[in-house]
Amino acid sequence: MTGSQVKARVVSVEPVGAYFLITLDAPAIAAAVEPGQFVAVAVGGPDTAMLLRRSFALYTADPSTGRIQIVVAEHGRGTAWLVRVGAGTPLDVVGPLGRPFTLPAEPGTAVLVAGGYGSAPMFDLARRLRAAGSAVHIVVGAGSADRLFGIDEARDVADSVAVTTDDGSAGVRGLVTDAVPALLGSPGATSVYACGPMAMLRAVGEMAAVYDVPCQVAVEESMACGIGVCMTCVLPVVGVDGRSRMVRSCVEGPVFDAERVRWKDVGSLPADVVGAGAMGAH
Amino acid sequence: MTGSQVKARVVSVEPVGAYFLITLDAPAIAAAVEPGQFVAVAVGGPDTAMLLRRSFALYTADPSTGRIQIVVAEHGRGTAWLVRVGAGTPLDVVGPLGRPFTLPAEPGTAVLVAGGYGSAPMFDLARRLRAAGSAVHIVVGAGSADRLFGIDEARDVADSVAVTTDDGSAGVRGLVTDAVPALLGSPGATSVYACGPMAMLRAVGEMAAVYDVPCQVAVEESMACGIGVCMTCVLPVVGVDGRSRMVRSCVEGPVFDAERVRWKDVGSLPADVVGAGAMGAH
Amino acid sequence: MNPVTIHDHECGIGEIPGTHTHDHGEAGQRVDLATTLAGVTLPNPVLTASGCSAAGRELAPFMDVSDLGAVVTKSVMLRPRSGRATPRMAETPSGMLNSIGLQGPGIDAFLEHDLPWLAERGARAVVSIAGGTVEEFAELARRLVGVPALVLLEVNISCPNVASRGQVFACDPLAAADVVRAVKAEANGVPVFAKLSPDVTDIVAIAQSCVDAGADGLSMINTLLGMLIDTETMRPVLAGVTGGLSGPAIRPVAVRCVWQVHAALPDVPILGMGGILTGLDALQFLLAGASAVSVGTAVFHDPSAPTRVLSELRAELTRRGVRRLSDVVGAAHREPQR
Amino acid sequence: MNPVTIHDHECGIGEIPGTHTHDHGEAGQRVDLATTLAGVTLPNPVLTASGCSAAGRELAPFMDVSDLGAVVTKSVMLRPRSGRATPRMAETPSGMLNSIGLQGPGIDAFLEHDLPWLAERGARAVVSIAGGTVEEFAELARRLVGVPALVLLEVNISCPNVASRGQVFACDPLAAADVVRAVKAEANGVPVFAKLSPDVTDIVAIAQSCVDAGADGLSMINTLLGMLIDTETMRPVLAGVTGGLSGPAIRPVAVRCVWQVHAALPDVPILGMGGILTGLDALQFLLAGASAVSVGTAVFHDPSAPTRVLSELRAELTRRGVRRLSDVVGAAHREPQR
Ligand SMILES: Cc1cc2nc3c(=O)[nH]c(=O)nc-3n(C[C@H](O)[C@H](O)[C@H](O)COP(=O)(O)OP(=O)(O)OC[C@H]3O[C@@H](n4cnc5c(N)ncnc54)[C@H](O)[C@@H]3O)c2cc1C
Ligand SMILES: Cc1cc2nc3c(=O)[nH]c(=O)nc-3n(C[C@H](O)[C@H](O)[C@H](O)COP(=O)(O)OP(=O)(O)OC[C@H]3O[C@@H](n4cnc5c(N)ncnc54)[C@H](O)[C@@H]3O)c2cc1C
Ligand SMILES: Cc1cc2nc3c(=O)[nH]c(=O)nc-3n(C[C@H](O)[C@H](O)[C@H](O)COP(=O)(O)O)c2cc1C
Ligand SMILES: Cc1cc2nc3c(=O)[nH]c(=O)nc-3n(C[C@H](O)[C@H](O)[C@H](O)COP(=O)(O)O)c2cc1C
Ligand code: FES
Ligand code: FES
């Protein structure tokens, strides 16, 4: 599950709408990626005050060229550095990390829901689903048109593509989740995959539950290590034994079955989580 | 004395032997430089872990183009960053700082002694001395030929140039100080100026004292602020009243009369320094 | 849920109206930055830090020091002091160590040369005093009360106590209280702030002890004791062996100290410091409970840091629609309104 | 005279033969890195740090953990523990804050799943134990003694003492001694190291107290208490409000603690840690008096940090012509030979 650590040369950094598409030379990583996995990138260069790696979902990974691509939104200091890094710079990258999306045992109809840069892992997933015989419907939403990533590619890899924006600057005005129930209901979706903000994942998961369709979500929790040693990236997840645990999203996720995530308890400590009782004492 | 703080665009960084010649666009600084003054440069870029500025003697300052130049030896982390900075990068530079060399009241014969990148401030000084009617003899020494800076230019601005290297790879094999006594003695030097390592400054100062020639030296103490507020850059200097004080080399130097510096006490706290008695108590 | 609300920015889903405070408020009215420290009103809450701006004069090329809340002068002692041998400083990750040893001209020269310069410019001076004995502190207070420019006394109790085998006053609640009491007895109404060291097991206990002894407020934090070893010479880098660690590296410790003391003593004004580089850093201290802040080591990185921090703070508060500085002081202790 | 000898490099004037140690020694013979901690000989002095490498298994893709001096496992408690709510971490300048709350599977699962994995690989385990009462610590020691892989017990006394209204054991010499004594009584010859907190007025006093109670050695330092306030939400970032500060930011404090304790108790072995990122950082701790080091937060920055630090350390010692590791341990306390 845990990947290798490489010095990946930056091939290019290209603005794509509000995002930056970063292409890296990383054969060891490109060789073994499955959709939903991510990389952890050291930022800031030598003598930086930024100690922690930043995580990014893998958008593409091509074993033949040895290249990988990530889609980066400039957010804080680390991404500000990353989107300005010059071609040729060696980046310290660890990956591929995390549990990927799993394909259904039987072909069927898959609905892929993505918010903002959350579409990054969806294209490869769509291709694999189609290769395995599933029909694929993609819903992509964002705040505005410049925050939609890969609409054209979505059309290539999916049977249908629905687009929403909050401000109506592209596709239908509204939330990405507005477009989901229709897809779940009528043609009879057999699986749902979602990547995007937590609130969206939760909403999609709840919809899928209503229609009784299995739903996998890729969550995005703050991660200090990305490799499972620090315990910072946890969220409460129900195990197969029915008991809830604080589970590491970097190694046991980032992909979870939506129905197992205790959405409303994320960011709190439910009393029935295994070991919560031991917290009271000290 | 204390200069201005500017965002100086990097015009170019060129390797020159073992050094790097860095040219900056800094009109506010270029307007007012005197030889021996320095600049303090913030290093490491945004989110760097390096908090303190690095100091560099001004090599050239051209009020007409608004450009200044410094000669940088790669030493530790800060200079490693600086010599790799891309053209166009805005550097935060404070300067000109410090007390410059003072020209003699009367024209005479000046001997300029430089070690390594210590030659940087000497060319402008030589020009000004000659413009004021003095004869100028330059002695430049370094460990090896690649650490001699500006020999050709020295020939342009001086009446004579002597070159030494430790390894004999250029000029005479030996220490720069080997070449000094001859110049002090026979033609009757009337002033000595030196810039380079502390051991060299001390040796030159002692030779000048033997020949009773006034000698100014530009010292290089570790500086946290460069503007006189932190008290880190001090050395024991005898004042006009004959009493020694721990004196800030950033604002009261870096140029000092050699005879006033208590060379053998640099790095210690002589008991007769003003206020040393108060240290014992706590 | 997450520490940062990136999700809201990325695709607008689940966005809660009004959470994007940083996009609004540009048109907000000007925030009133005036702050009060134990009855002393300062035009704004950004001060220099003792020992990091000398007595203000060297900052003149970079700012008008009267624009600052006040200038906190380098701790002055009775007699002139040479300070320690060099090296006196070393850079560390996001910080620095110093071991100056309180070099200074002594109170006479300070009164003759330094304070008048500040007074002439209409600047406010917080004078930091340091002594090796309780009596020295008292004597310094006596000499200072009534001089122009002085608005507040900061008592640097983070210096070694001669009577107590060099243990630092600030590390002992009783010794700290003795100094505060003695200074307070001489202060004649000038507010007295005790400057605390973070190198203690229980900073709240020291704070309480100083307040009980009459301190009108608390400055915190002084530097942390640290050291660096030169791996080439295999010896300590600093001539003084250990030194004080300052700069952004210590900011989380400083914010925690302010938070703890404000939680325990909410009515005691705090001058907060430790690693402030930006207006947002200053805001952290205010939110934790400081009524004003000192900008120290940042001056070495950027000589115009104090005024830059001030204008950044003004902009940030304006963006948030804050009207009065006092509205944010200690606000992180309160449950959010929304 | 200067903290750095750049002059010598720049023009070779005044160069003293033999001072350029860093240019020689490339051809030096291989340094013997073996180190002894209270009778336990480790093949080299580079260990992981408790809580920063789980129980070693996750490092397998990046190194062979048996190459390390030892793996220090995350502090284990008697019962499974959920840890705190998120956010549990925040980045700070050259450091980070964490407030995990000792999440872990409890001693049963640890003995069943974690230690055997290390034992199978021939790795040495330093097991860190934590409890809320003295009896819990003793019980953990009882459970651990004699299990394969275990070479040393590290007692994490930086956790809150249930009996003492949450005050941390490590901040009270008596409570710290009680824990050490109880663990020692069960340890049956396994060396016991007490892990100290830097958040105390006098770390030497705590160290002395632990040694008097039977500690065979000391691990230092644990994290410093810090906090961060989110200037957008105006609330503490961490769900636990305060957290532990680690990383290079705290290195000068850690080196100082090791230095002070080694100066006072030169015969007590020290496992040093706090902000080690490179081999030279590790060397600083050895020179200050540590016989071995733990690499903690650096693993988050670079998962191969422990083995990288080890090879960098080997190279640096070789370059200096050092034959045996013990030659540099505490060397910064001795006047240089030359
Ligand atoms: C599994 C995973 C996949 C991700 N995929 C992508 C992607 O494909 N494209 C993309 O643009 N971003 C992605 N992110 C989010 C990305 O990691 C953050 O935007 C980035 O860490 C922010 O760093 P910063 O230095 O700019 O922000 P700062 O706010 O300065 O970061 C400070 C600290 O907070 C953490 N942090 C801040 N925001 C987030 C966040 N949203 N999620 C997790 N940690 C955060 C940082 O990692 C850092 O440790 C992903 C995150 C995770 C966990
Ligand atoms: C007045 C003055 C003029 C100088 N002129 C020049 C010049 O023209 N060309 C040039 O190459 N160098 C010059 N130096 C030296 C230059 O400042 C140092 O080489 C540089 O600071 C080293 O920084 P670093 O980050 O590479 O080294 P590091 O060792 O990583 O620096 C760590 C800290 O030590 C300080 N430091 C290290 N070496 C020196 C040193 N030799 N002098 C002062 N501080 C030091 C740094 O400023 C920094 O604060 C001058 C120094 C002074 C004080
Ligand atoms: C070089 C230097 C000298 C200092 N001198 C004093 C002093 O004389 N008196 C004092 O109370 N604090 C002194 N301090 C501590 C600062 O005032 C401040 O409390 C500390 O540095 C933390 O703030 P900062 O991180 O913003 O610098 C000094 C700090 C530095 C770096
Ligand atoms: C995320 C995290 C978890 C930690 N957990 C523990 C722990 O369980 N037990 C312990 O003794 N120390 C724990 N520590 C402290 C480290 O072992 C170490 O003492 C400290 O972080 C300083 O070293 P560093 O700067 O190399 O990380 C933890 C540190 C971090 C960052
Ligand atoms: S990020 Fe460290 S355990 Fe998941
Ligand atoms: S460098 Fe700060 S006073 Fe000279």
C-alpha cells in the first residue's frame, strides 16, 4: 500500500483554469498507481520552515513514460510554493499512498461525483470501470467555471457528463449534489464514487444510502505523515464488527465506504468509539 | 549612516572564479554608497527557516543605472540560496549600511590590502583616492587563483598591483601580508586600507603601526540586524578617551582604525572594557 | 471540521453564508486600534520588544517611531554593562539564539541620551529595567518615574538573581514578587508590567504571584533557554554557552503562555510577544488575550517589521469588520457567535 | 574568533594546520558506531522517536528497521485509547503541534501484533509506556518484561497524572520518581529510561529525582506545550486546544536540556531528541552528552529520515577521523585538545 520515496523532476507546471497541472517524472510511482491513491510532496525547498508534506490525489500515472500528474489548487503557503516551482526542480515525492477505489465485482452502472479538483482521480477510475464493462456517468461541480477540472476529458471517458456551478458560469446553476438523485434513481446505478469536499461526500453518501447503492468516497483529512505513523488524519469509521474506531485516512483511506464513515461525528470524539472511554481518565 | 530598505530586482548572478557577482537594481541604495559600506540581504525566500540577513560589502554602486553589485562566496545555507537566485527575483535589501573608509585629508600614497572577496570594496576606494590625488598600491591575496577577485580591474585603478596565493596558483606564493612591508617601507605610504579575514587585518594593522602609517580596516563580525539594534556584532575597541568599549561593528564599523581594535581580545571580554565589571555580578 | 476551510473555496459546495469574512469587509470602516494597558491608552497595540530595537533611534530610517503603540527600550541597568564576549548569536531553524548579556550604557546615559530622543519625537516609551538585586530594580524605578516619554515600566525579571546563586527571578514566584513589589513601591502610579519567562513549570503561578505583588500587567514571553553546538569545533557556538531562543520558532509556546494566563487572570492586561512576524501573528496574540504586542526578532529580519505588522493588522481587522480592537482581545476564549 | 571560520576558506590566510578537519578523513577507517545505553549495546545510536514511527511497520517500505539502533514504539497504555478529536495537528514555523491523545490499541493488541513483527525482523524495540496512575505504569512493565525484541523501557511520564488533577508526572519530581520506582520494581533488569518534559523550571532536578528513584537513563526531550489560533475562525486550531511542539524549532531547547543534564549527571546515559533532521543535528546531541538519539518529527518530513540521519552521521564522524562513537559523546563539555 505504502509507496516509494523518489526525487521527481518537475516536467511542467501549467495553469488550468483556477488550478495548476503539475507533471512529474516519477517512474517508480507511475508504475503502480490505482485510482484514488495520492502522493505526499515535500514543499518549500531547502531550509524551508514548512516541515510537513502536502498530499495530492494522482490525476494520471503513465508507466510507459514514467510520468505522473497532479492537479493543485493554490491554497496556503505550501501550494503557493508548489505552483511556482520551476521545471527541472527535483521534488521529494512519496507515493502512491493510500487505499484506492475498488472496482465492482460485476459490471454495472457507476456514478462518479466530483467537486472541484476532486475530479482528478475520476478519469482513470472511469476508464477502468468502462474497461471492466460498466457504464459510467460523471457529475462534476464547482464554485465557478474556472474550478471545473477536465470536463472535456470527462466526456471522453463517460457515458454522460453533468456539470454544475454555484454561480451558473458553466453547466447548471446549483450544487453538484443536485444532479445526483436523478442518476441514482432511474437507470439503477450499482455503484457510486465520490471525491470532493467533506460536505459533498456526506451528501452523496446519504443519497446513495437512500437508493441502497454502495458508495465509496475519497476523504481529505489533514495529514502530517501520509504513511500511517502519526495518527493525525483519523476520522470515526464503523468497522466490520460494527464498532467505531478512529481510523487513519492515509493508510486505511483515503477511500472509505460512505456508509461506514460517521459523518456527523467527524471532528469530534463520539463516546462509543473504541477507546473513547479511556480518554476521560486523562 | 543607515540606509533604506528596498525590493531590489536581481539583474544577474554570474560566477567569477570561486565567487558569484550579483547585480541588483536598487536605485535608492546606489545613489548614496561610499566604499566600505555594506548591504544586508534577506535570504531564503518566503517561508524560509533563515531569519537573519546576510551582509555583503558593496563592490559597485552606480547612481546613473541604479545598480549595485556584490561579490558572494558560497559559504553556508544563506549564500547557497543567494548564489542560485533567479534573475528577476526581488530581494529585500537594506543599505548602504555602516561607516565607510575615510579618505586622507591630504593626497599621499595609499596601500590597499585585500584578502579573498575582501577586494570588493577596494576598487571604488582606489578610484576615489586617485581622484583625490593619491597614489594607490594594491595587494590582493587568496588561497588560490580562483579566489582572487578583480585583478584586472585592480591594474586599472592602481599604480601597482601585487598578487599572492597560498598555493602559488597565481602571483607570488605566500600570504598577502608578505607583500605589505615592502610597500609600507620604501615609498613611504601615508595610509593603509585593509579588508579581509580578521587574522589578516590584525597583521596588516600591526605592520602599519610599525611603520606608523594610519590604517583603516573593514571587519567582518557576525551580525543579526546590521542596523545597530541587536548588539551581536561587537568587538573591543579603544575610544578617543582611551577607554575600551564593546562597539557595534555594523554602525560604528565595519571600518575601524586598526590601532583602536584590540585584536587579541576579539572574542573575549577584557576586564578593562567599560562595563565589564558589572558582568561579574550576574 | 477541517482546520482550514479549503473545501468551501474549492467548489463552493456546502458553503455557509458569512464564513468568507476575508472576501468582505474591504469597504468596512476603519477599525479603532487604540488599546489600554492598565490605564495607559496607546494609539495602537503594536510595540517594539525590549532588546530588539535598542532605544528606537536606529529604527528612524525605516519608520516614524511615534507611529507605534510605544517603543519598548532595551533593558537598562544601573551601571554601564559591557555585555558578554562574542559570538553572541546564532541562527536556528525559524529562530535565533542570543546571549548579549544586557550590554547597555547604564541608567545615567540612558536618561541623558536615549529617552529625550524619544520624547522629542512624541514617541511613547515603555522602559524595561533589569537588576541583579531587588534594590537595583527599585533604584531604577526611582530614577525613571516622572521622566518625559515614559508611559510604562516593564520589569525584566528574567535575569539572574545575585542573592540566589544566579537563579533567574522569573523562575521563582517569591523572587519575582519581591522585585515587583519593590518596583511598584517606587513607581508612583506608572503602571508596572512584569516580563515573564516561559522556562517555568507553571507560568500561571508566576503570573499570579506577580499580580498579587502589585503588577499592573504582564509581558510575555521572554526567550527560551537554548543552545547550539558547532559540529566543526565540537564546542558550544555562543561564548555564553547557552542563549535565549526567539523568533517564529517559539511563537506556539508564546501564544500558549498568553492563553493560559489570560484564562486564569482575565482582567490582567497582557503585552504579548514571541515570534511575531506578520499582522496575523499579532492577531493570534490578541485573540489569545493580549491587549498589545511587541515585535522583537522580526526587526532583524525586516527593520520595518513593527509598522508593517501594524498595517497588516489594521487590514486584517478591517477585512473582518472588526470595529474596536478590544472586540478581538481574548476572543479565542469565547465560543463563536455564529 | 568568529562563529564560523569562513576566513580560512576564503583566502587561506592565517590558516592553522589541522583545523580543516572537514577536508580530511575521507580515507579514514570506518567508525565504530556501537553505543551502550545502561548496559544495552546497540549497533548504532540512531533510533526512532516514540509516537513518530508507530511500531515500525509503516517504515518498512523505506528502510529495514533492524538497521536502526532500535525502534522506539508509540507510548502504549493498558487499554485501547481512541485519542482526541481532530484537528490533531498544525504546522508551525520549522515545527508542528500535535494533540493525538495517545491513541493506541492497548497493551494486549500491542503484544499480539506489534512487538512480534519487530522481533521477527530482528529489530530491537524500546517500548514506551504511559499511564494515568503509578499502578498502570507498573502493570505495563510487568506485562512487557521478557517479551522478545524488548531491549529497554522508556517511561513517558509526560502524561497527566489522574491523581493530581491532571498535572503531568514529568513536571513534578516526586510524581516522576514514583512512576520510575514502580516501573523499576517490575523491570527485572530491563533498563528503564524516564522521558522528560522540557516544560519545567529545573530539568536537572527532575532528572536527579528520576535517577535517584532508579532510572537507568533519561530520554529527552518530549514536546513543548504550545498552541495556535486560527485567525479566520478566531478559535484554537487544535481540538485539544493546546498541543505538543516538535521539530527543528525546538532543537536548541533540546540540546540545552541534554547539555545541562549531562553536565550535572555525567554518568547517566541519555537518549537525546528534539528536532533532529540531519546527521549533524544528531551529532550536536551526542556532543552535548547523549549516547544515542531519536529521530521523531523528521519522519513526517522524510520517511527515510532515521536511516538517512544514520548514514550522514557515519559520514560526518568518518570525515572527522572519529574512531569510536563514545569519543564524541559529551565532547562539547571538554576543552578542545588542539
Ligand atoms: C488525500 C488528499 C488528497 C488531496 N488531493 C488534492 C488535490 O488533488 N489537489 C489539491 O489541490 N489539493 C489536494 N489536497 C489538499 C491539499 O493537500 C491541501 O490543499 C494542501 O495541503 C494545502 O497546503 P498549503 O500549504 O497550501 O496550505 P496551508 O494551510 O498553509 O497548510 C498548512 C497545513 O495544513 C494542511 N492542510 C491545509 N489544507 C488541507 C486540506 N484541504 N487537506 C489536507 N490538509 C490540509 C497542509 O497539508 C499543511 O500541513 C488533498 C489532501 C489530501 C489529504
Ligand atoms: C560587513 C560584512 C561584509 C561582508 N562582505 C562579504 C562579501 O563581500 N562577500 C561575501 O561573500 N561575504 C561577505 N561577508 C560574509 C557573509 O556575510 C557571510 O559569508 C554570510 O553571512 C554567510 O552566510 P551563510 O548563510 O552562507 O552561512 P551560515 O554559516 O549558514 O550562516 C549562519 C549565520 O552566521 C552568519 N555568518 C556566517 N559566516 C559569517 C561571516 N563570515 N561573517 C559574518 N556573519 C557570518 C550568517 O550571517 C548567519 O547569520 C560579509 C560579512 C560582513 C559582516
Ligand atoms: C538580541 C535580543 C536581545 C534581547 N534583549 C532583551 C532585553 O534586554 N530585555 C528583555 O526583557 N528582553 C530581551 N529580549 C527578549 C525579547 O524582548 C522578546 O521577549 C523575545 O525575543 C521574544 O520575542 P521575539 O520572538 O519577537 O523576539 C531580547 C531578545 C533578543 C533576540
Ligand atoms: C505526532 C507525535 C506523537 C508523539 N507521541 C509520543 C508518544 O506517544 N510518546 C512519547 O513519549 N513521545 C511522543 N512524541 C514526542 C516525540 O517522541 C519526541 O520526544 C518529540 O517530538 C521531539 O522530537 P522531534 O522534534 O524529533 O519530533 C510525539 C511526537 C509527535 C510529533
Ligand atoms: S497522516 Fe500520519 S497517520 Fe495518517
Ligand atoms: S548587527 Fe545588530 S547591532 Fe550590529
